[in-house]
Amino acid sequence: MGDKTKIQVSKLKPGRYVLIDDEPCRIANITVSSPGKHGSAKARITAVGIFDGKARSIVKPTSAEIDVPIIDKRTGQIISMTPDTVQIMDMETYEIFDVPRATGVDDEIKDKLTEGINVEYWETLGRIKIMKLKGESS
């Protein structure tokens, strides 16, 4: 299963996802400069890493292609928790796996996690992050 695909830079929009330095990032802003006398229009993409929260930016011609991550959004149930990990069971496959608390849990829900609740988690490029609690409006 390929975890990324290519898309033309001119088709990107804020809120979508892009790979910068092999890190999946959510696009915060895109500014396009007008083409110069001898060049093509350039897009400056500012994005924030899904897993590390770091801001990154990249400049590319609008006609170029860029890698975008394919994000699998799934539902799981928290089976157990330790100070370092959260163990989740996928609600479709019943596969059980550990997610590191440091990088694998969205900051907004860290304090709300308890055993037995359902969560939405995202999987991309072999990494998993718990994004939100299921049944809550976010």
C-alpha cells in the first residue's frame, strides 16, 4: 500500500496535507507569487507537521508536482494505558497495537483518554496518531 501520491502544487489548498522533508504536514497557508519575466509562478507553502507540530515551509513552481500523504482515518478502542503508551484495538480488524504518548496523541485530547473509549486515529507512512475522541463534536 503506497502511503503517498503526487498532486500538482496549484491544486493544493489550506487544510489539505502535504509531505515536506518526508513529514506529513497540514497546510496552514499558501501564497503564490506572480510569474516573473522569465519564470513561472511560485507557491510558498507553510504547513505544520502532524506528528511533531513543527512549522515548515517550501517554495515550488505551481506547475510542479508534490508528494501528499494518504491518510487512513480509522476507529479504535483504548484497551490499556501506560505512562508511555496507549494500546488501541482497531474496531474493524481487531488488531491491537501500541501508540507512543509523546508523538502519537493529539495535545488537545491527551488528558481525556481513558480505557474503554473509542478514538479516531490516523495512520500514514507507517506512523499512527490518535486525533480525537469518537462521539465528541470537535
